[in-house]
Amino acid sequence: MANAKGATGGPVALEGPRLQSILIARTPGGRHVAVIDGEMVRLGDNIKGARVERMTQTEVVLSKGGKKQVLKLFPAAAAGENTKSVQQ
């Protein structure tokens, strides 16, 4: 079974599209925009053969070939991994 470390022992990048940011207008019916792999997309747009189905403040749902893929803005927090907060 493969692990998530590269040849140097460091973590490797995950396969697939990477969600980088989400902007949702505060007004009802306002603009929904996300940046995936450096490309700006809106609801209904296509990226790498997948359609942008839904956006929330923390995730984007893509649909391709009848399958859905959920991209999380904060995947480490969603997976329940330990995160540290910095207090000043």
C-alpha cells in the first residue's frame, strides 16, 4: 500500500483539481466565483471537462459523467486533522 510521502519523505501533492478560493456576493442572486487550479470559474462553467454545479462558502461541487466531486477549501480541517491556531 502506497503512503502519502514522496521519495524525499515529504508530502506529495494530491491528484485532481485544487480549490484555491471562493467569492460569494452577499446579495441574493449575486455572483458566485471560485478559483480552481488558478482558473476563475462561475456556476455552470466547465473546467477540465467537469461542470460547476454548486458553491458554498467552503466547497465547490463539480459534475462529470454523472459523478460528483466535492472540492473543499480547507481539506485538512474537513478531514479532521489537527490544526493549530495562532494567538497574538
